[in-house]
Amino acid sequence: MAKKGKADRQDKVARRATAENGPRIGVYVCHCGLNIDGSLDCEEVAKYASSLEGVVLAKDSMYTCSDAGQEQIKSDIREHNLNRVVVASCTPRLHEPTFRAACVEAGLNAYLFEMANIREHCSWVHLHDRQGATEKAKDLVKMSVARARLLQPQVETEVPITPRALVVGGGVAGIQAALDLADAGYKVYLVEKEASIGGRMAQIDKTFPTMDCSICILAPKMSEVGRHPNIELMTLSEVESVDGYIGNFHVRVKKKPRYVTDDCTYCGDCIKDCPQHMPNEFDCGLSTRRAIYSPFAQAVPATYLIDMDSCMNKHGIVACDRCYQACQHKCIDFSQQEEILDLDVGTIIVCTGSDVYDPTPLTELGYRRFPNVITSLEFERLINAGGPTGGNLIRPSDKTVPKSVGFLQCIGSRSKRSNPYCSNICCMNTIKDALLIREHWPDTKIYVFYMDIRAFGKGFEDLLMRARREGVVFIRGIPGEILQDDNSYSLKLIGENTLLSKLYEYEVDMVILSVGIEPRKDSAVVKRLLSLPSMADGFFMEAHPKLRPVDTPTGGIFLAGCAEGPKDIKDSVTQASAAASRANILMAKGKVTVEAITARIDPERCTGCGLCARVCPYGAILVDEETKVATVVEAACTGCGACCPECNFGAITMRHFEDHQILAQIDALAESDAGGKILAFCCNWCSYAGADFSGVSRIQYPAEVRIVRTMCSGRVDPKFVEYAFAKGIAAVLVSGCHIGDCHYINANSQTEKRVQRLWRKMARLGLNKERLRLAWISAAEGMRFSQEISALKEIVEKITPEEIEKGIEAFAPKRLPKGEHPDEATRPV
Amino acid sequence: MKRPGLFNEELLYECYQCARCTGSCPAAFAVDGFNPRNILLTYLRLGIEAVITDEKLWCCTTCHVCEDRCPQLIDVADLLCSLMNEAAMQGHIPEKVRASAEMILRTGRALLVSRRVDSIREKLGLKPLPEVPMEEVEGILDQTGMAVLIG
């Protein structure tokens, strides 16, 4: 409590300091080279800004984010005694921290800084509407100034970071990340779903472009993980739940039993006597294993395990104890139970890897119909010395060595029928495979059917040239169809050589489909557990594609390996080390400041009804039954704001996103031509980022829209929407993350309920429901955002002045709940 | 009617020339030089004239296998169909196609039905072919403007 008292005192001091002079705002309009100035008039916007209430000075500059630009702001703050700063430039998701730091250096509280996004949300999306873009930029600046007038200084709290890390997934990325962190001295929990770590890299034979033996370079790392004193390896384990926040995650892990104790010496006596035969998943089903087994020879931990789905002993009934009898050390324990482990960690690295594409739906290729059509992963097992054939490449149909082999590229990649992206590794993998065949069976004819060979990495082109020199035939044109000779089981490929414009028919003994990579089937579970956003293709999204490539938008959670996108081993390892280093930075610092945007409850107004506590996704609000007052656990509150609209007594204040600050933005935008404008509420994580993305992609949409940013769509109070209609605004868009993808677990489910309630109310009042639109837009759906705005624009064009008037009357101030009088919205600081 | 202007041409630019269409095309294997991939590319690069003046365009049987297998979901058969329509509008109709169209105009059938056909049908235990309701056929052909097209 003492700490909070101190913060309050600091708060008061800061408030007094700014209140003395009234708002003195400095506005900086950035040209961003021609990025902004190219499609709107920055000078005019700056001139306009200087006429706004409270603005002391307004300037336009070439690059406000440059050192010179920042110095200008700093000296102006000192010289003109500015107590608020507004920068109109790019998205706050990019440069808000930069400008905040500049303000702090000049002695201004970081929370007295405000940004107007006139690049991503204006100049880039209205490239051909200079007038409209300039008007919009003026409006955006006006809204920011209105908000800035009401901003309050805030004091950030520091939270400690637990110096332990969780690594999810034990493929090569997870192994590397775990080893890096463990070597740096942190305790690491490595959770792996399968019975052994190693992942996909353990399955493949050689790596490109150096042709290193894959398991030979991986196995030493695997055993290092197994014996590292700082790593606690948990196999057959899955993350059950994740709570908490950066630096303080509580993770629950479910560990399935192995039914074999740690005393196992890996002698192998048990497996010989097991009567149950099952397809071996590690060999892609090309061989069999027993019910008691080890996935592969180099497995870590090096103990056997029993697969209870295939063992005869179930539900405590022992029908067969041959393995138990065979085991000299008596390591088999049928009574082992599932364990639940609770871990406290400071950082999490997600390395959940990828699946391979299953080409069965592409029926013209005959996979699963023709025995000699196999996938590239199956080929890896066939040519691997540790595989089912001891490294002999044989045809599954008759166990003979193929005399000719055809590789088909881009199977399951770059196609709207499967996955639209390039899987990155298949071209080089095929070239490597072709050279392997050349090496072992030099007389084999090898054809590679391709569209484009993408050999972009270091040493890749050399390998491609070597394959060409060694006689691998590259044919441009994917076969349309594969036919099988029913006697010899050899295959006929028919298609067109596009470079010669000639049709071909090739007869080969074996076809290898170079299949692509796709997100793991259970990636949706991981996504939900950690509330991570993902791209349209299902891979997890980085915080920034260029500058924060291994961070997720959630603090303290990092990405590595194929979970983020298709990549080869080298890139996975690079990324894993990067993620470990990012986690290390946090843990070495030992503490992190949390944004001062959390909720505060006024005990005077609170009645302890508990409505807010019910909607809090984090259980951060506690209601004292005796005193009938709710309090916020500051460290657990993430600042989504879902609680605020629930309160009927106006007792909750969302710091930095206060009601009157948002209402002032609406006021500012409604001052002129409200009947032709669209107000869009966008959540910081998905729809605002989606709108940014449409800017980055230069997807054009009508200039009538003005965006108000909230942390979560759950912050959007129905009274904001009513207020907008009462001010005569034509249409309102409420947008957030997709249901199930909410950055704040499920706060957006409240948004949905509230908007539906509003629709019902509008219908009751005889208003056109179409004027309020609800849209779920992810950070990757720039196109979707522009479509929503275009759709709203069409609706706005149809709305009559009478309808607008009706809305103004229906939601006139007297109907505003709990004393939110418009006067209050513009009250002086 | 399917016409090139009405076709979603933006989609055509997504073609990356994998040649699955030609590789799947039964007509391409029967007729040397007929090549749906090549027609698409020529149309995009050299314009419609270069495509519709080539009589090989008419080899497409509209079996739609190319569409089934196109990884980019391009309506290849629809494109060929609309190009054939355009070719016909501009008078580029191959002699054999014209002859069979004329046959339809005259007799209501694309092929001449000789006595031999009737005798074969009789042997197979099939009823003789019914009379063509020429009035109805003529009505349809009038509405579609086929007579004008054939000239």
C-alpha cells in the first residue's frame, strides 16, 4: 500500500504542475518525406492546428522522428513551457515510444503526449484525394488536440520479472532457445508434446546446403538438453493454461505418464517381447513399432515408453505383462498417473513448429492410391540410415531400387487449392534429395518438375548448379496428371514443358511429392492459450515484421522456428537464439514498467455490485463483500477497459483512455459536417493494426472515416456510440479482434453483447440499424478494413438528413446515462 | 453470354504458368499445338487479336478439367469459351465449325443423319430418331442470333 501512496503523491505533484498554466499544446505535423506531404498539404494542416484552442505553437517538419525533429520538440517544451505535445505523423504503434521518450527528456510526463495518425490512416490510403486527405488530417489533428487538452500525467508501475523461462516445443528451435537461456544461467522448462525432443530435424536425413547429417549435428544438442542442470525437460507434456502477464506467467502443464521409470537403461529387452505392432509415426507409418517403444535411437530422454492406446493393459487391468517380465531392472510401472505441474515463469518462447501438407486431396497425383507416389518427408525416412529400410531407397510397391525418380515441386504451396504461400524449404530440399540419390545410386534418372526454383540463401545457388552439373534434369511445368501402370506399378507423368511449349510423357519408377509446410493442426490451441494473433495462413504473427521479428504483441512471449512461418534449420536456429536473447534482456533487467493505462475504481462511487468483476477477463477486480467496494489488482490489470462500460455509477476510470477524453474526440470530429462522417472505434491490437496494414499496403478507401483508438473494443462504451449519434455523426464502426482471438482473452465478447443491445435499442427508437456496424478485423486484414469502410460509405450516402435528425433527438443529452453531460467532456483541466 | 470483357481478367494475372492446365488437357494431347496455358499467356501479352484469329482455339471441348486442377482457381475453360464467342462475333469461325453450325440452321442437327444411322439404330434395338421440331429450334436460333453470326 505504501508504494501506491507514493505513486498517488507523485500523481498529484504532476497534476499540479500542469494545471497551473492550463493546456499549452505544441503540434508537430510531419511530412515524412513525401509519404505524407505527397498526398496532403502538411503546411495547411499545421496552420489550421495553430488556430485550435490551447495550441501555443504548430509546426510542420520534414522528419519529426529524426534527431533534429526530436530536439526541436524538446527545446520547444522548455522554451515555450509546453505541457502537451501532439505529433501528427505515422502510427503510434511505430513511433509513440520515440516521442514519449523525447518528451520525458524535456521534463514532460510521457502520458501528456498524443499522436495523430495521418500516414497509415490518411495519406497512404487516400493517395488520389488530396482535398479529402487534407480535411481528414485536419480533423485527426483536431481530435488529438481535443484529447491532449484533457490528458493527465500518469506514473508507471514496475513489476518484477521471474528469472525463469518456458520453452514450448522441443524441435531444433526449442532446443537452441532452451540451451541459450540455460547457458545464460536461467532455469528453463522445456515442454515437448512428443516422447522425445528433436522435432522434424530428427526425422530428416541430410541438411542443405552443406549435406551435413541431420541427426549427427542435432543429437549432441539433444543430449546436452537432457543433462543440462538448468533445463527441466518435460516430454509427453502439454501446456494446459497460461495466466498472468509479462514477467509473471503462471503456467499449468499436463504431463502424461511414460509407464517406464527413469531407471530405464535403454537396453531394449522389453520391446522384443511386446506382442502389439503399430504403425511407427516417426517413420511416417513406413515401419512398425511395438506398444512399448522408443521413437528413435537417439531419443532424449533415452527411456522407453508405453503407448497406452496400443497396449493391451487398459483401465488398470493387466492383460499382458511380458515387458514387465523381460525388464531386468523392473522399470515398468503401469500405475503411473497423469501429473499436473504448476510453473511460474517470467518469459515464454513459442517454438511449436509445423506440420507437412497432406497431398491426398490432390487426387490427380494419386498419393495414397499409387504406392510409389510418396512425400518428401517419407523419402527422408527411406533414405535415412536409421529409417525403416536402413537407408536403401526402395519402391514401396515391390521393394526394388527405382531406376528413375520424378520430383514434383510446389505440392501444397503457392496454390489457392491448398496453401497460398511459398513454403520456403522445398526447392532446396528437393535439390539436396536429388543429389543424395545421385550419390548412392549414380545411374538413377532424376527429373525435377518445377515452376520456379527459389535458391535464395547462402550456398543455395551453388548446390543448384551442382545438381545441374551432375545431370539432374529440371523441367519447367508441373505434370497435370500421374497415371499408374497396374502391372509394373511404374508411373507416367504427363504435362507440358513450358520452356519448349511441348507436351511430355515421362515414365518413372517413383514419384516424390515435394510437400509444403503448414501450421500445426493444434496451433489454434496454442494461439488460444497464449492469446497470440496469427496471420490469415495460420502462422503466428510477429509484433513487427521487420523490427521485432521474434516478439509477439504480448509482452514476454517470443516466437522461434516454423511456428512463425516456414523456414529452414539455419533460420530456425537464428531465430531461436534471437528469441532467447530477447527473453534474456527482460530477465537480466529483472523488472519491467507496465503502461499506466490500468483501471482505477473510485471507492466513493462504487456500490460493490460486482458487474465489473464479472466481465474482467483476468479476474483483476476483487469485490470486498463487507465494505461493498471493488478494487483493481494493478499488476493483473491489463488496461483493456472492458469493465468500464459495465459500471452504472461512473466509478471506474480507465487511465489515459478516460470517458471524457474519448467524448472530446467525438466532439471534435462532429464539429463540422458530422452527417457525412464515419466514426470508427478500433482496438489497438487487431483492427487498428489492420487499418495500419491497409495503409502500409496502400489499399485505398473513402476519406470520410475518422478512427478513435481504444486498447480493446471492450472499452467502447455504448454511450460513446449514442453520443456520436446525438452529435449527428452518420455512421459508427465498432471493430476488434476476431472472436476467440481477443488480445484480452475474451473481452471482445462484451463488445458483441453491447453492440447487439444497441441495435435492439436503435430498432426500438426507429433508427436505421445499419448506421452502427460491428466488424472483426485482424491485424493482417487490411483489405477487410477497407471493405468495411467502403460498405459504410455506401450506407452513409443513403442516409437522409431526417434520419440524422432523428438520431440526434433519440440520443439527445438528456438520455445520456450517469451525468455524462457534454459540458463535462470539454471541462478545462 | 460469356464474353472476354465480362470475364474477371484480374484473376488471369495470377497465373504463374505451372502448365497444369495443358498437362491435364485431353484436347492438347489430341491436337498438336493446342495449348490452354499458351492461349492465356498470349491473350495477356499480345492481346485478344492474336488469340481469336488462331483456329486452334476451337479445339477446347469445355471439359473443365483444367479448371478443376488449376492451383490458382482460374476459370480457364470459361476464358476459352468467352474467347470463342468473341472470335465468332468478329467472324473468325473455322470452316468445319461453320459447316456444322449451318447444318444446325438447316436441319436442327449438328451432323447429317443418313439412312445408315437409322439402320444401325434399328439393329441396336433403338427407336428411330424423332423429327426435329424445327419451329422451336428456329425460334431459339433467332433469339441467340446464330443465323446472323453465321451470315
